[in-house]
Amino acid sequence: MSGLFDLAVAVARIAIMLIFCLTFVVVLTWAERKGAAYMQDRRGPNRAKILGLTLGGIFHPLADAIKFLFKEDFIPDHVHRLFYQMAPMFALAPALMTIAVIPFGPPVTIAGKTIPLQIADLNVGILYVFAMSGLTVYGVILAGWASNSKYPLLGGLRSSAQMISYEVSLGLSIIGVVMVFRSVKLSQIVASQGELLWGIVPQWGVVVQPLGFILFLVALYAEANRTPFDLPEGESEIVAGFHTEYGSFKFSMFMMAEYFHLVVGSLLVATLFFGGWQFPYLASSGFVLPGGFSIGLPGAVVLLLRIGALFAKVVFFAWLFIWVRWTIPRFRYDQVMRLGWKVMLPLSLLNIFATGIALLLVA
Amino acid sequence: MTEVVTYKREAGKLDMQAEPMLLNIGPSHPATHATLRLIAELDGETILKLTPEFGYLHRCFEKESESHTWTQVVTYTDRLNYVSPLMNNVGYAMAVEKLCGIDVTERCKYIRVLISEFSRIIDHMVCIGTNMVDLGALTNFWYFWKPREEVYMHLIEPLTGTRLTTGYTRIGGMAWDLPDGWEEKARGVIEHVILPAIADVNALLTKNRIFIERTMGVGPITPKDAIALGFTGPCLRAAGVPLDLRKDETYLVYDRFDFDVPVGEEGDTCDRYMVRMEEMRQSVRIILQALDQLPGGPVNVDDPRFNLPPKQEVYGSIEGLMNHFKHIMDGVQVPAGEVYSATEAANGELGYYIVSKGGGGPYKIKVRPPCFPLFQGMPRLCEGGMIADLIAVLGSVNIIAGELDR
């Protein structure tokens, strides 16, 4: 009985998290287009209708999906068929797997059992995240190589160099966080961020690791292939980069992977640097303000507030991704490399060094 | 101290025993914005050799002109630089008028200045906008597309009835006068749309570190090379040569306006952008002065050889009807001779070399498009750079295939 219960809970957690993220991806594609239109002084998508309702073009992602599904699944003659078909899966799967370790709420107690709101609370936490995000590069390289054509090859070449370079900074930039919170378990990191620093400021990652946050954010943009680091696609230079030869649902899978990276990236930033599900000054009994005031709240409300807090943070960072994309131009390939190795890497090493000294002094 | 040895590759030689990769950029590529082709020999992403190829948009402009009347050719000139068609009309009409030895009316000159400068502004806007699309900054494109649209909607469409194929000039004048209230609308568009858009894009780009890195030092050219290759217009001025036909060989009434000619230093993509941005502001200055000075009076020369007779005469008298018929069927009679007349178009010197054997149509028209020398200069600008640089340069020199291939 107990085993069945555990199984049901595990399946429910996976289902909820996946459905949430996939829905968010769909909404994000709409938000990208509508947000771009909002910034660029135009209307954006507003044609797709259901029962005469356009609702600001929210049905366009649905129309896109239907279009992609019903298009001919065309495979050009000159491609390597096996790798060509594997590439979109390799692009999407690791992104989906990354969300497994992200806690989306505090542990709850149901029927006497404590259930962590997290698909898997691995003790290697962050390392798992990097293992997975390291795999995403295979999708891009495979796509570039298997397409057997010049523009995808250049795109694959660019992205492999870029993603591998920024993997280093991405990993090093959060070592500071790990040092401060003394754990690689994401649940532990989030729990530590609920404490207050000097009794006033929430001990969020961004407060104790400001440089680490900036480095992580920049590296994340590079990892997710977003502007200003969207060279692997760089539509005006190398047509569509690694997915030039892809069409129909395979192309759609690349798109989904791209937006999934956005969601995972936003979740990671929120979890590592903005307290994850922590709501400022909200303890499990209610609000506890620094001056000694406290407002009691029922447990269910606290839980909802906390999950809502994570959601709000994710929405904000997803919007930031969109905002940046439509504001600044794209780097050049060698400039990206220079930034990665000559600026980001020394700065992240410096950050680790400074964090170490600060921790020694505090201790 | 050990000396850092940088490995310098000899031209055309690769690291490994390999062949350079041939990459076709165009004729249909997102960054060409028209049909032109660049064949790049690549080592990795570095361009070893670049071969520009043109002719994909050849429409026999010059040959077609030979079988049309002088006035009919006006509509062909729209299709040269289709981003600023009004300017081509003006350049052509001036060349033919030079051959005829007629002097157009004051009002006509001012109107030509006004439409030329508006065309220059929208041409530069399209150039910068599309260049920014290629650099991945799509928002700037839309920021510039909106004022362009406003110029079309409030000024060019009421004036000519069309957007692209304006055909507004005639030999010896204009097709018709400015519509009522055009001057106020022009002021309104400048104040409420054009200037804010320039300020917006300026704020987004000019001090943007990524933009500077992408453009500064990319595709530079020395003044000597630029002159040798025949560069004109913003690309030559960006290299530091202050040649502007509006000032140096002043035509129409440009000598009556107070405006500056911006010049760059390096001749790189950044300078070309800066020169274009400043030229738009200078064009605004010219337009405002021209609107202040705009005189009344007729727009066409008072000469029945060049003017269509008034409609009342056409319908009311046989002389008028015959005159109209001869005008339309035989065309304006232009004396025999050869003439070269150039105007400062948005991209540079737009020259018309016209040979007339007398009669109603040209014997030969040769256009000197500003894009042609720019396009032949592409290898000079891009070899040794990367593909991304090529895209940035291609956008910044503003090659319009319609004008390149004619």
C-alpha cells in the first residue's frame, strides 16, 4: 500500500512538473512574439481564433503546433538519416530531464508522509543539472553534422565551441553559491536561502553572490543560445544554423528545446539566486517581519504563496530573456569566445577566490 | 621575456592540407535582402576570398529606355533604387533638362529638394534598419520602419498616389503640385515621428557595446582605396572624404540651405552607420529650411514644348488636342547631344549619361549607380574578416539590387 502511494506521488510529481513546464513553453512562444511586438510598436499575433475569440493571439502556439504536426516529415536525400532523426531528440530530452531536481515548493505532509515537491532530490543536485545541460550540445552538433550541408555545419561548429566554453563559466560561477550554502542539493540550497542575513535581508544567492549571479546569467544566455549569443542560429548569417535542413515536427522539437532551456534557465536562476520557492519573510507559520511583527497564515496559504513566488520569479526571468533578445544585437563568433575565456572564466575564478576569503573571515 | 609569436597565414594557404570551403551567400540568402550573390572561400569562418556576382535582378533598364519616350522613362527610374524612388526621378529629370537647356521653376526646385531629402531619410532608415536585422537587433528595424511608413502614408502617397512606383517628376517640372496641407503634414511627420525614431535608435545602438564591437573596425577602407574603387556617398564620406554633390557641385537650390556634411575617419561599418545617422538629421534641417522658404507659383516651366496643355484646351480646341496627342505619342522633343548629370542620391552619386539623337526618346541611357562600385569593393572590405563581418558590411554599404543590375 505504501509502495503504491509512493509510486502515485512520484508519477503525480513528474506529471505536474512536466505539464507545467510544457504549458509554460507554449505560452512562452506566444509571449515571445507578443512581447517582441509590444517592444517594436506593432500588433503581433492576433489572427488565430477559437469561437470568434482571439484573446491577444494566445491561440497562435496551438495553430503553430497543428501546422508543424501536419506538415510533411521531409528528410533530404543528402543527410545521415539516423543521426538526422536523433538530433532533435537529443536536443529536447536533456532539457526535459533537467527539471527533475528543481524543487518547486517546500516539503508537504500528506497522510503522515513528508513529500518533497521535487521529482528527485538527488544528493548530487547541481552536478546532475550540468551533466544534463552538457548533453544538450550533442543535439546541436549532431544536427549540424548529420545535415551534411554547409550552413548547418557552420552552425554546429559555432554552437559546440560556444556551449562548451560557457559550460566552464556556468559551472564555476555557481561554485560560490555551493560554498556559501554548503551543499550541492538544490533543496538544501533553497532551504538555506530562507534565512535572514543580519536579521533583515533574505539570504538569497543574489545577495551573497552578486558577481556569481551576473556570471551565471550571462553563461546561461550562452547555454540557451539566446541573443546576444544566438550565433548557432544567427539567422541572417548562416540562414538558420544547425536546423537549416529541418522541417515539420523535427524543427518544432528544436524550437521546444530552445524554449525549454529558457524555462529551465529561469527555474535555475530563481532556485540558485533568488530563493527558489522562498517568499521574503514568510516562514511556515506566516509572515515574520524583521521588526518583530508577525502575521499568522494557514499552512495551505503559505504553500500557495511559496509556489506562487517561484512561479513569479520564473515568469520574470523568462520575460528578461525575451526583453534582452529584442533589445541588443548579436555578438560575433570570436567575440563570444573572447568573452567566455578571457572575461567570464577569470571573473568566475576570482569570484570563487573572493568567496573563499570572505567565508574564512566570517568563520 | 619571451616574445609572443603570432602565426600569420599566407594568403590562400590553410593550416592543414585541406581545401577552403566554398560557401554561396545568395542569390537568395536572408542577409542579401535582394538577389545578389557572394561566393566566399572560407577557412573555418574566415573569408579568404570573396567573389561578388551580380545580374540576378537585371531587367534591361537601359535597353528598355531606348524604345520609350523621355517621359515614359521616368517610371523606369523608379525601379532603380526602389527604396528611394523619388530621388531617381529627380536625377533623371535633371539630366534630360540639362540636355534641353531648360531651367525649372523655383517652386519645382524646392519640391524636388523636399522629396529628395525625404527619400534620403527613408533610404537611410531602411539601410540602417536592415543592417541591424542582420546584426540581430530586429527592434531597431521596426523603430525605423514606422517613420518610413508614416512618410509613405502621410507624404508620398497623398503626393503621388502610389508607394513604390512614384514617377512624380516630368521633364520640365513635376506631375502636379503638392496637395493642400502637405507642408504642415511634413513638419508634423518630422517632429513627431522621424526625430523621435532617430533618437530612439541612437539611444539603443550608438553606445551599445555589442554594436560597437560588431561594427567598429569591421570592413574599413582608406580614403585612397575608396576613391580608387569609385565609392561615393555615405560610404566615401565615412572614409573621411567630404564629397557631397549637394555642396561640391551644387544643384537645384541646395546652395541656399545651411547644412553640414558628416565625415567619418576609418571608413568602417560603424562610421558608415554614424554618417547615415547624421545625414538624416542634416536632411531634416534641409527639409525644415526648404519648407520655410517654399515659394508659390507654377511647378512646370511655361513652355508648351515640355508642358502638357491644360485640359480645357485639350477638350476645347483642336490645337490643344493635337498638342496633347503629339506630346503623348511622340514624346517631349529633346535636342541631339550628350550629357552627364549626377545627383547625390542616398547611396552616393547617381549619374545619368544620356545620348540623344533628337526626337522623342533617348538613343542611349547609361546609369552610373552608386551601388556598383560599392559592390565591386566588397572583396576589399571583407576579405580577411569573418562571415559575420561580411554580413555587417553588406548591410552597411546598402546594396540595392535594382540599382546594381538595372
